[in-house]
Amino acid sequence: DAKTTQPNSMESNEEEPVHLPCNHSTISGTDYIHWYRQLPSQGPEYVIHGLTSNVNNRMASLAIAEDRKSSTLILHRATLRDAAVYYCILRRYGNKLVFGAGTILRVKS
Amino acid sequence: DAGVTQSPTHLIKTRGQQVTLRCSPKSGHDTVSWYQQALGQGPQFIFQYYEEEERQRGNFPDRFSGHQFPNYSSELNVNALLLGDSALYLCASSPQLFSANTGELFFGEGSRLTVL
């Protein structure tokens, strides 16, 4: 299973953008980059995914490096409700997601 | 529309006992997978069920077994419980099998198992 590397924790101010980095130097051509987040006392929640091109949805944007060895999840305006553990995952097939330790995002008011 | 529902939410067992956890997938979903999340760690994949068969399995011993019913609901069984089996057990569902581009797995809130 290809691995991802994320910072243990990050802190942001409310209403400011947040850039969450992820390194995945061993990514293969068929691996999709997925992001999930887990709020306290809840199950993980899908955020966004992509293969090669940058992606936007109502929750966030995903910027993928040209060589695909890294990606960045962008929350455009962090709110207190965005405080969670964010997981960067490489998904090849099926429903087997390989979670790392993730990044704990703290949002200050 | 109900999401993924799991039961029970909390339970306490003693070493050596057996436990059964239950999951009802989101409406319209036919594939169910189970994850174990120890405290402070990310979830680990246990196995996945589709068409009532185990399709993928993670690195878990045979003490962990499952079942999927015709209505797509699923059970996770753990035999001969160990202290290390204490964890949050998460169920996730999706509408398709073996497609990395379907995007979302929908997770339930989990069943918290404590083994004493």
C-alpha cells in the first residue's frame, strides 16, 4: 500500500484559508488521492478526491502537483466546525482505504 | 434519508467473549466495509462485503469474521476477544464495488467496544 505523509497538526485562524499538505512520493499511476476528515466522536467524512487535475467542490479544493508526488487540501475559509483530523489517502480499488495518522487541524476564533 | 446506522453504540465485554456488531448501509448502497480505529490512530480496514461475499480483507486474524445479508446489512463478529480489540468499529457503505473513482464512502458513527 502506497503511503502518505502529513504534518501531525496545524493551526488556523477562523475565516482564513488553510492549506493542508500531503506527500505521497510512491504513488502509482492508478492511485486516486482522497481526503477524508473526522470530527470528534464521529465517523470519517468524505471531503474531496482527484487523480491528476485540481478539483473543487463545495467543501474544499484539491491541488495536485504535476508529478503527483504531493497534494494540498485547501479550505478557503476555515470555521470552528472545520476543526477535525484530516486524512490524505491513496485509493487504488475497492473500498480499502489506508488511513495514516492524519493532521489534526485546530481553528482559533 | 438515513445514513449508515450502527448498533450498539457502546458495549463492554470481557476477554475471551464474543461480540457481534451490526450495520445498516445507506439507502441504495450494496457494498459494506468495516474498519477498526484504536484510540489516537486512523481507521484500519478489516474487510469488505459485496453480494454477500467477502471481497477484500485487511491484515486481521480469522477471529474477525463477517456476514452480509440479502438486504445489504452486515455484521462483524469477533471471537475470543483480547484487550487489544478495544476500539471504535466503523462501518462504511458505498454504491459500487471496485471503483476508485466513485468518491465517497459513507461512514457510520461507530460502535465503541471496550474489552476488560
